[in-house]
Amino acid sequence: MGLMKQVYQDKFGQEPKVVAVHAGLETSVVEEKYPGMYLISLGPTLQHVHSPDERLEVPTVSKVYDLLTETLMRVPGSS
């Protein structure tokens, strides 16, 4: 299991839902310059993106922050 998936399961007690979405477009630009690099696109939950009705689910911001910081702390050699 990948590091971030393991951290998610440890922190939130369930398997993460992993899907390909439009937000992955930016990672493909980076992957083009750094082939073989592992890339993950993540962020808080948004509704009606790129419309006047766009909304952010505020509680998901801290969840993403916690997931990201814990994952970075577990990267080998990061201590």
C-alpha cells in the first residue's frame, strides 16, 4: 500500500477513495518534466467547481492538512 494511503487509513480508520479527476491535469505537467516521479493531487472537497455556485466544505481543509503533514513526517529520511 502506498504511504499516503496507509497514513489515511491510520488517521481516519478507513480506506481512502482513490479516483482520477480533472484536478490531476496539473500533475501531468510535472510528470512530463520528471518522468518516474510519484505524484498525488489532493485537496479539500469542493462542489460546483468553476461556477458561481462553487463551494468549499470547510471541515475537509483540516483533514487534508493533517493527512499531508503526517505523510510528510513519515517520508523516509524526513526526520
